[in-house]
Amino acid sequence: MRHPWGVESTPDPDRVPMVRRDTRLDSYVDRYAARTHGMTASAIRALFAVANRPEVVSLAGGMPNIADLPLDVVGSALQDLVVGRGLQAMQYGSGQGEQEIREAICEVMRLEGISAHPDDVTVTVGSQQALDLVTRIFCDPGDVVLCEAPSYVGALGVFRSFQCEVAHVAMDDQGLLPEALREAVLALRAAGRSVKFVYTIPSFHNPAGVTQSLERREAILAVAEETDLLVIEDNPYGLLGFDADPIPAIRSLSDDRVVYLGTFSKTFAPGFRIGWVLAPHAVREKLVLAQESATLCPPTFSQFAITAYLRQHDWQGQIKVFAEMYRERRDAMLAGLAAEMPAGVTWTVPAGGFYVWLTLPPGLDSQAMLPRAVTARVAYVPGTAFYADGFGSRHLRLSYCFPTPERILEGTRRLGEVLAYETELLSTFGSPLSPPHAAELPSHLAPGTNSQ
Ligand SMILES: Cc1ncc(COP(=O)(O)O)c(C=O)c1O
């Protein structure tokens, strides 16, 4: 028998083949907790199988491109760690996270104007777990969470799994609109709803690619103060700007109104799974209890490894290397879009991060179009993945972080052909189905207006 990697082997006559007894029928179907009903495979995960085929240019996934990491430096830091402090690094640790990394995290946050004490930091398994813990401690079933329209698909999944209701708030090319936020809070409260927090991604938004100016951040915070609303600030991309210094985080403007989430996934490597929450003291205490019940402690080895990397490597220089590489890819995508998109398609221009948000002419549906795009060997994420309420079909997210500039140009060329064909079909035959009209909705549930 020939292995896929070419090594000859002889079948072992004593080996009992493992047979996976699978059935489509789930005999536990009546026993699952109600909270599992909202758990569905994300549109992105469902796409991965096809999008990862080599012939497809995937502009879908948002995987950080870590090819520029100095693996020799990381490798020798890990070796020193195991030899020098291995027994400690491989032991259980503190539920809040190790003191050393919490100190280092405060240094990282200083770059965005945050002055914090290590005691107020809780280490998490990526910022994804931070989202889970924050929702766990604040939200009961039926509570309302305010999110941008559109919002990060992984956060929507967490809110759904805790049986929260998501109300989307409109954005423009500077992100969340403070007045729309104000209206949403007041309308929901007037309707007797319990609004727990607003979840926002101020810098290089996933998926919209836009960034809140400092004035916008101040205005959002002012609305939060006025309406006594908690702000959850999720900031994985803030240090990956292409042009200017980072804009101060919302948390830098207020110590007690904001719970801030950070991560090493985009500025170092996602495989260590280390993120954090910076929260007011009482909230931090609850977070640590929630963390202990979820994991006992976040992974000690990863925390030691990241601390060693931060100490031994020019990590800020490395972030600049990453940002330059992403800028080149962003430029390729913008050039490709400018050259290939038919009239009527518009897109955002990100100043950092990984994503461009496309708006299609009325009548086109990015979800219905996806199989045609994949047949044309290009993949993206349909906009509906980023809304909790079924909107977004006129939008799609393109990621430029992973493919080479050449592949990005090829991808936009293929997408341009698909869209040209779709727009032509539309002008010949008209739209098969009109999506529900935004004007029929109460304003606090209206879909995003970012169509720049
Ligand atoms: C906005 C946002 N928040 C959170 C995450 C989760 O990141 P991680 O769990 O790797 O820190 C991501 C990942 O793409 C993201 O884009």
C-alpha cells in the first residue's frame, strides 16, 4: 500500500479497522439545552471546505498571515523556556493569568493610550473566549446586545449561544453612529427590553473595514454615559494600521464605562490562543470566577511563551513588518477592485486590518451568487453572515490578509467577471426576489448604511 506521502507499507493483518458508526438520526435531539438551538456552523466554516481548494482564490477566511514570523527566534525562546522554566510553564496556573504576561499586556495597551494596572487584566483563550466570558457574566436569555450593522460573526455566535437578542445599529464610513446608538437604547428601553451592552470594534472593523475617528469614539462614549450603557470594545486589529499612529482606544477615554478585549492572535500568532479582558475591578472579579469555571486557568505554557517572545524579540518591529505586508495586500485588493468591479459596486477603504466590505447594486444577492463565484474559483463571505437578522444580502466581505498580491488580483478579476455577468442578468431579467425593505423596520433594527 502506498501512503499519500509516498512511503510503502504492508497492511497489518492484526489491526482491527476503526469503523465510525455514523447515523443521520440524532437520538439526543430532544435533550439538548435550549441554548444550543442558536448554535449553527458559521457561514465561514461551512465555506472552508471548498474555499481551501488550491484552485480557488479564497478572499473568504480572515486567517492572519504569519509567514514573516522569525521561527528561529520563537523556537529558541521556546527551547529556553522548556529547559529553564519548563516545570512551571507546564503546570496549572492562576485563573486570572500569570502576573508577567498581565504586566506585558499593559505595555501593549499603552500603545493605544490605555493606562491600566495588571490586576485589572484577565487572560483568556483568545479574545473569542473573552467574548464568551463577558456575555456569560452579563447576559440572561432574552437580554438585548447592541452590535454594529454588520458585526463580527464570532461575536454574533456567542450572543446567540447565550440566547441574547442582537439589535443592530447603523454605521457609516467612520463606524458606529452615536445618534443611532442613542435611539436604539431609548427605543428598546421604552419597549421594556433589558439592554446589557453595546459591542463595538472601533479599529479596522471586521467585516466593514472602517475605523472610528477619535471624535466618533468620544461621541459614542458620551452616549454610553448619557444612557448608562456598558461598552464592550473589541480591538484585535488596532495595532495593524497602515498609515498613522493608532487612534486612542475608547478604554483610554474611560476607566469604568468600558470593558476592553485584546488578543495576540493578529500581532503575534493565533495558535497560542492568548487574549485578554481589561475590566473595572468588580467586573474583573466576576470574570476570573467565570474563567475558573470554564478552564481552571488559561494555558500557562502559551502565556510563558508569549512573555518570552515579547522580551526577546522586537515585537513592535515585527508588528510593523506585518502591517507592511498587509498594506501591500490591501493595495492589491483596492487596485483589483478599481480595475474589475462593474458600475454600481462600492467598497470601503480600510486603513488597517484585514477586510474590505463590498456593497452590490440593488437586486444582487451575495449569498445566492456564492456558488457561481466558487465555480469561477473565487470565494468570499456573504454579508448575511454578519447580521443576526437575515440582512446583508447586498454585501460581502473580502479578506486580503492571506493570499499573495498576485492571487488577490486574480481573485478580484474572477469576482469582477461573476459580478459583471450577474449585473447583466439583472438588467435583462430583473431581480427574482426583492429583499425585505429596511423602511419597514423600526429604526433601531435597520440594517447598516455603510455603503461607501
Ligand atoms: C473582531 C474580532 N474579535 C475577536 C476575534 C477572535 O480572535 P482570537 O480569539 O483569535 O483572539 C476575531 C478573530 O478574527 C475578530 O476578528
